[in-house]
Amino acid sequence: MSTFPRTVANPDRSGSVSTHHASPAARRAALLAGVALLSLLTACGNGTPNSSPKTLPGTAGPASGDTSTKAGSTGPSSPAASASSKKKGTGTGTGTGTASAAASSGSAAGGGRCHTSELRASVGRNDPGAGQENFPVVLTNSSGRTCTVRGYPGAAFVDASGKQLGPDPLRSSGSPTTVVLAPGHSAWSGLTFSNPGISGAHTATPASLIVTPPEERDSLTVTWTGGTVPVSGNSSSVFLTVVRPGSGA
């Protein structure tokens, strides 16, 4: 028996004959073919190519600051590559000073700032002049390494109980320089005040002078043998100079 669909002829009112597919499956196939043909004709009838593809949200781009594409790369940088580039910082320093030749020399010789524990303090003999009393406050490197000092020391007169006598010394004008101290070498700062017998300032006799090396917090104690010092009243200010090489002798 044949499997092809059969047709039957039915006369309509006008006397013509219409043809119908006997198989429902054949009718569905014909309908689907028609829909496909209509879609094809619609696409071809636009007359313009499709627009460029859009970038999807969330697509990773190159790491910040890196706009180059590596050879052989077919896509954007991976998250791992981005993380790696962030680790390559270009840190910049914030210091405003410049190292002097002496500081560089001290550093090359194993230097760095002299700490209080590496120094010994002493007070040299008075060198009076023009109504002034002038004492060198000496810092000597007692360590086995080369180190540096720079700027002003701190100082204070104290009595036997450790109570400070008079205000803190003032700083004389001067340009600090870095002093390199090899083991056993010294730097000194001038401690100056007006002779109390001339100025009429109120005086006291200290038991000790407390000395703090430049840029340090810990102090050294030196027995004071220089007599009375001004602590208040007229011309009672005490001054310190920047440190310089030598012992001030």
C-alpha cells in the first residue's frame, strides 16, 4: 500500500474542485517550512549588516596604567595579572633634607645617628670674655662604631635632688651640619650665659648638668663645677650652639 498522502476532490458551490491533504503531519511540515522561508525573507530584506557587537557589562579590562597588549594575548588581562601589576608600586619618599658628604661618609663607614648609650658627655673649662661665660659641652663617641650627630643638644641645670634650675636654654642661631664621629672622637656645643656678677641676675649653684644628645630622648648627667649660673631676672638666659667637630678646647 502506498504511504503518500491521498487527496480527495470535493466540489464547492461553484462547481470547482478543491484539493486537501489527507495527512495532518504533512500539513504541519508545510506550515513550518513556510514560517522558515518568511523569516529568511525578512532578514534579507533589511539591506544592512548587523551592528557591531556590544561589550557586555562586567568584562575585565587591562590593569590600571597598563594599556599595552601582550603578544599572543586574545583577551583582556586576567584578574591575576591585574593583582600582580598592583603589587609593583612606585613609592616616593617624603623627606625634604639632603644628605651631606659627611653624612654619606659616616653611613658608608657603618654610621647612622649616635645614640645616647654610645656617647659620653663632659663639660670643658670656661673661656670667659666680654662679660660672658662660655663652656663647651662635649659629646664623645664611646662605642666601637662610627656614628653621626647633627643639630642642637638639650641641656638643663639641676640641683642635688634633680630639680631643674632656671628655664631651658635657648638656641643660638646657626646652620646645623652633620658631624661624623669615629670611635673616640668628639663634637661640642657652646653653652653661654652672661656673668651674673655683671648682669645682676638671680643665681643658683647647680649640682649637675643634664645633657641630651641631638635627636635623642635619653640623657647623660655631668657633674657641674662651673660655679653659679643665672636662673631668673635680668640677662638670665642660657644659650646653646649647634654641635661642631672637636672638643672646644
